[in-house]
Amino acid sequence: MNSTGANYLHYANSATIELSVVGASYSPGGGGARVAYTILPWELGLILIGATTHGICWLGLHESTAYLESELREDFPKAEVVHDDGALRELAARVTAFIGNNGASLYLPVDIRASPFQLAVWRELCLIPPGATRSYNEIAHRLGKPGGARAVGRANGSNPLAVLIPCHRAVGADGKLTGYRWGLDYKRRLLEYERVLSRKSVQ
């Protein structure tokens, strides 16, 4: 972990979105980390939130507890992974409140690994409004990387914080939903969920 504590995700409003990742507290595969996790129910199934003592390091979506636990352990094979609802209660409350309200603010310490290019892509994802989409090619152009759609797709797929870093808002050049770790049905449902929340917020 960097000594300045500059790893964070901050949504203040639609005009102020910041993602800073200087370094992670663990080595590749989670070496040296203790990852506590909790699993919560929500409108679209289950959310697994994993965190080290430095910040949230993983978020997954599914309808199966066993699947989520398996995916977390696969991403952190060298870490000590423990189920600890109490340790994550306050953090989980902030995450679920944010997910259930498109206009909510959020400040979270994060403990994730990112190359400069991954970080650039993830920042672009955070700028896409809830319920809206942007193509991989469009994101590449915004980064000054024309022809870099495949690289954007790989960076998109390596996102460890589903929903918080909204990789579900990236689509193919023709607008079709493509490649999502948690399944295309989840991607479709997430976008519709966000659109419903957005319509409610303007009523």
C-alpha cells in the first residue's frame, strides 16, 4: 500500500468522479493479504464484497454463494480468505446504498492492482452515466488509442470491482452486449436496473 493512502474511488456527483490507484498492499495473487468478505442480498441476486485492512479489493455479482466464493479465491489464491460479516458491515452498507441510488455519493478506500492503461480505462468507465453505454472503440478513441478496442476490452475484463467500476456499461461497436464476467444476462439486467433508477430520480 502506498504511504500517502491515495488509493480511493470517489463519486461526489455526476461531475466529480475520481479513481486513484497508486499501488496495492499485496503481491500478485493476493500474496501477503488477508481478505475478509461478506455476501449480501440485493434486487438482482447476491453481492460479494471483499476487502483487506486497506480497502475494498473485490466485488462480484451472482445468484450463487458458492460461485462467488470460488471466484474470489481464484483471484486471490495466495491470500488468507475469510468470511467476516462484522468486519465489513459499515463498508457494505455504503456500497449497497450507492448501488441502490444513482445520485448517491461514495468515497471508498480501495486496495486493487492496476497498470497505467487499466487505470485509464477504468476511469473512463466511471465517467459513463448510469444506464448508458459506450463502445470499446469509443473508449479507446477517448484515450487517444485508435485501434485499441481489444486492449480496452482486456482492461475492462480485468476490473476487480463490478458495478463500482462499471465495466457493464462497455459494449461492442454495434451496441450489442458482449463479454461480461458475470454473464450477459446480468449485464442486461444491470443496465435496465440503472435506467429504472435514473427515471425514478427525475420524476
